[in-house]
Amino acid sequence: MKLIIQIPCYNEAATLPLTLEDLPRHIDGVDRVEILVIDDGSTDDTAAVARAWGVDHLIRLKSHRGLAAAFRAGLDACVRLGADIIVNTDGDHSFNGSDIPRLIAPILDGRADLVIGARPVGAAHPFSWSKRILQRVGSWVVSRLAGLQIVDPTCGFRAYSREAALRLNIISSYTYVLESIIQASSKGLAIAQVPITANASLRESRLIKSTTDYILRSMLTLFRIYVMYAPLRFFTRLAGLVLMGGLILSGKYAYDVLIQGEEGNVSWLIGAVALGLLGFHIGVLGLLSDLIAGSRKLAEESLYRLKAAEVNRDAEPAARRAAR
């Protein structure tokens, strides 16, 4: 059983040593623990610090591509390196390495493919009031989309099984935390949550430039994911709302003509017809989107099989060398 702890970093030379020092190198139930640092185009000495601390693997992106891209690069590398379990943590020492054994326990027990750390959000916790509000709002929205009550959907301290790493295809360019939950749920992966502790923040968040910016970006990400993974549900509900508006307008016209005996305002009838046509076209769009979603699922299944075959092919020479 091989565990790789991946750490996406962007200009974390000052805090990376604290993170690395805190990570366990021996865990019960795990044969080997390795550390992978993803340097996301840092302009400081992040890579040099990682080398000086003797990390097992270092990936250097040529330019700063963002958290989602760094996470995706790390996940792919971990799978190719033969990881059975992957833990993702931050390079700013936001989380305690001592929580990793508890974080991976549901995967070791075969109960989960994705384990999400749940941070306390009480008044005593170092979260700002805005972050606590964002967490509660994000929890409600993601829980509705995923069909599972998620306590802390924005927490990046997580554990992934090899199966989860192979099946997840992060497309967001902003952050992976919300998309990975909804993807995992839509693909039938088992999700677990464990309580963790969190350290006091050593710097301002680079992801959250402002509360408004974070809300807008997160809502856009959630909207894209919702439309992508539940298009028929989304467009059917939208079409229903539009058609309901058309029925109200047509009802108003019929009431004026049949009940009141008036001539009736033609604009009500025109509006009803327009909304009816719009609702019909939205419904058709939903059906087409659902067909496209079905094709995407087939493509993702083919991609999963291809990645699994590549991993198994790369693992065969290493297994033969170990047997000697």
C-alpha cells in the first residue's frame, strides 16, 4: 500500500518547511509514504526548499497556472507513480499532518474513495466571518447538487483512492474542491468525511482575493458543473418556470375574455405564446444537452480505461524489478 502526499505550491518557500516537517513518514496500514511537491510557477525558492528537504518527487510547472491545474498535475503524477492513496494538503501549513492517518482510514477500510476533511467553524476558529458564511453557503449548494450533506466542501485537505484519482477529470480553471465532490457523487464514488483540526492562517489567501470575487467565481463554477452533470434536470426546471409564466399570462387573457366579458389585452396572449415557445425550446435544449452528457459519460469511461491501462502498463516493469 503506497501513499503519496501531494502539495500544490505557489510561492510557499517560507511556509513549506513547516508543512513538510509536520508530515508523517510512517503510517500503520501503509507500506510506503512519499511526498510530491507541485511548484505552480513560483517566483521564489519553493522548488529549492523542496529539494533541500528531500521530497521524493518534484513537479515544476513553467508558468503559474492556478490551483486547479496544479492539483490536476499532481493527481496524474501520483497515479503514474503507483499511489494507492493520495492525500492533498496545502503548502501554507493550514492543516495538521497528524490528521492524515484519520483522513485515510475510510479508504484503508474500503468504505470510501474520497475523504473530505471537515474543519470546525465555530467562533473560536480562526476563520473570518466572511469565510464562515461562504462555507455555510457553499455547503448548502454543494450538498444539494451532490445529494449528500457536505460539512466543509471548500476544504482542500482530502484523501483520494486510486479509483477516484483515475475517474476524476477536473476541468475548472479556478479551484477543484467543489467540482471534485459533484463529479465523485455523479460517478457513484463513495464519499466520507472526517473531523480535522486546522492551523492559524500564516498569510492571506491567494485564492480568495475578495469575498465578492470568490462568491462570483464559485457560483459560476457550480453553475457550469450543474449544467454539465445534470442538464436535463436544470433545463426541465427552467422550462417549467417559463411555461408557468406563459400559463399565467394566458390565464389572465382567458379570465378577461370569458369571465369579465372584456375584449382582452392582446399583449397578454402574445406574451403567453412567446413564453410557451421559449419554454418548448428550452425543453428541447435540455434533451439535446442530456444526449451530449451521455456521450460525455462514454468518453469519460473510455478515458478511465485508457488511464488505467497506462498505469498498469507502467507498473509491470517495476513489479518485475521488485520480484528480482
